[in-house]
Amino acid sequence: MATEEEKEALYAMDISGAEWISAPGDTSEVRVEIAYLDGGAVGMRSSADPDTVLRYTASEWEAFVLGVRDGEFDIEV
């Protein structure tokens, strides 16, 4: 988990020039977009609400990606 100082620095970062990417497909659909930020951090937003950006430190993003790969978020149907 990030320290309070790390999170403050992350949210103080100017991301106005960030390049947002999403999965290929129909651009009229609402989708999740990510941007790779300085220091390995990652920004995540919804295309439906691009002004609201969640920001993750490099270690938080790595933990999330590893959890996805490990099936931590899989839903049984």
C-alpha cells in the first residue's frame, strides 16, 4: 500500500498531457481507459467520466495486475 506522501505526490502530478489507451473496439461504448504516468504510476478512468481519474502507484498497479492474472477477481457463474 502506498504511503500518504506517495499518494499526495501522485495526485499532485500534472496528467493533462497523458496519453489514454483502451482496448480496441467500438469507440461508442463506455470503456475503461488507462494512462502510464511518470515513475511507473498508472491513471485509470471511465470514458463516460474522463474528469474522474483514479491513480495508482507502480506497486499498487503491479499488485492489481498480479491479482487479475491469479484469478483473484474472477466471478463464478
